[in-house]
Amino acid sequence: MGYRHYFYEIDNNDVLKIQQCQTNADYCDFVKSKGKKINDYGNGDYFAPYDVGESEVFEFGKLYYNNLATQIQSTGAPLFLSAELQERYEDYDAYVVHKEGVLKAIDFYHQQVVNSLEYIFKTPEQILEDIKENPRHLYKEDKLSIEEKCKQDCDERLFWIRQGIVDLDEDYEENHGCNKWRVSSSWLYEHSIFNLVHILKTFDWANKSLIFLGW
């Protein structure tokens, strides 16, 4: 699957206790106090920070091709404040974020929708002019007419809308345990916005925070 970013739910009191930890031993003692089992992969005690969270709230997918991760991180603070813990769990780059982080994500996906529609309604000649100004690889879609791109976009949307409806059944909730945060399980940008707005409106911001991390 590759490195993907996520939001996880975490209790505000747990955030404070983790941020007070200075060593990996402190952190693992806290994890044990929560009734969780510590792992050992041959280099000492280890506990992935996503497992500290109560549930997965949102999956972003792969963000290495844009700066959304940096934008979301800029709204929060590192989960680990000590140098030892930051180094030990640096692969996750875990941050604690709140409403502002969700709003950054909504703004990003909104711009993706705008960009997608602008692309659809450009002729192949206009796209070639854009590529001359900002060089990139030429894709087969770049050669399609506006009508052909509209049809392709409609077909893709219908597929993902149907897929989203099928996925949101009882089996999905049982297997994934995060159905309550979703109004759709499709990967359409618009549907990601729907899910993020749902999170923004229903999340318990008074008592909970979001861990934003990658793995």
C-alpha cells in the first residue's frame, strides 16, 4: 500500500500524558497503563503511535506528491516533545491537531475539485500550451476532447458512488470499525470533503484531539 497519512482519535488527557514523557520507557509505561501490549522488534520496546489512538477517523492516502501534510502539521504540535521519542518514532511524524487541521484538508480537497474541473474543460490545445509553460509528462488524457473527458469523468464518478454505497454496509463497519466517521467510502475529492465536514461537525473537540501521522 505504501506510506499513507491518517487521522486518529485520541483523548486530550492522553495527549498531555504522552507529551510529558521524556523517554521511551516513560512512553511504554504509559501505554501499559492503558492495558495495551508493548512490541519488541529486536531493538527494545516499541509501540506505534497510531495504536495509542482510539480509532481511525480518516485516511488521506499518499501525500508525498503535495504539501498537504506540512499544511496540516502547521496547525498543531508534535505528539512527542522529547528528542528521544521524536527520534525513535520519527517515521510516523505524529502531530496533534484540531479543527484547523481538518479545515486545511477541506480547503485542499476543494482546490483539487476546482483543478479537476478546470482540466476537464480545457481543449487539448490549451493543455499543450500549459505544458509548454510548466513542463510535465504528456498523458493520454491530455489528448482527449472536452466531451471525451466529461464522459470519462462521469463514468469514474458513477463507479465510485456505487462503490461507496456498497462499502458502507454492516460488514464494512464490523471489519473496519470506523464507519461512524464516514458518509461515503469513495475516493472522490468531493466525498472526502463530505467526510471531513462530517468529522468537523460531529467530533468531540472538547475532550478529544486528532493524531495526524503517516505509516
